[in-house]
Amino acid sequence: MNPRELPDSWRRKVDELRDLALESEARAFERCASDLERSLAEWDLEALTLQRAADESGYSYGHLQRLVSEGELANVGTSGSPRVRRGDLPRKPGRPENGQSSLADELLARRADR
């Protein structure tokens, strides 16, 4: 299952749990769904260097630089140090959608850094 589908799936589970009068379990699923939605939104809003964006999107640095200079991709950095939001990145066909495997890789890397 795509991680972006989990919050809705968990909210459906909330309804099932409430039908069974399992309110504390339902609240836990609601909290998890909200936390995941917030994390996914933060993930999409992260400002990436063009090199990192190229690594994640599959498009070349030069192509992304051209998209920024033409205004097709918003520069959320400065003119001398452009940055683009992860959620705005185009994806080459055949590459994972925003956040699918990259999100898991990032989370595992952050965990290893602890």
C-alpha cells in the first residue's frame, strides 16, 4: 500500500473500532493518521538542493535548473542557491511517486543517525 493511502485506511478503521465501542483504540488510530499526514506534508514541503532534487526525481540537475529558470518549478531558495520543494518535483516515468521509497530511505537514514 502506498504510504499516502494509510491515513484514509486508518480512518476507516476508526469507524470500525467505534462501531465495536473501542474508543481508545479509535483515538489512537486517529492520532496516527493525523501524525502521518503531517509528516507527509512536511516531507513534501522540504526544500531540496537541485542536486538532491535530481537524485530523487530522476531528472538531471541541468533540466531542473532550466525548469527553475523558466519559472515552471518554483525556486524556494535564492537566485544563487536555488531550492525546490520535494512535492513539486516532476517524476520520470517508472520512478516511485513522491515519497514512496524515498520516504522510507530517508526515515531509515535519520534513524541510523541517532
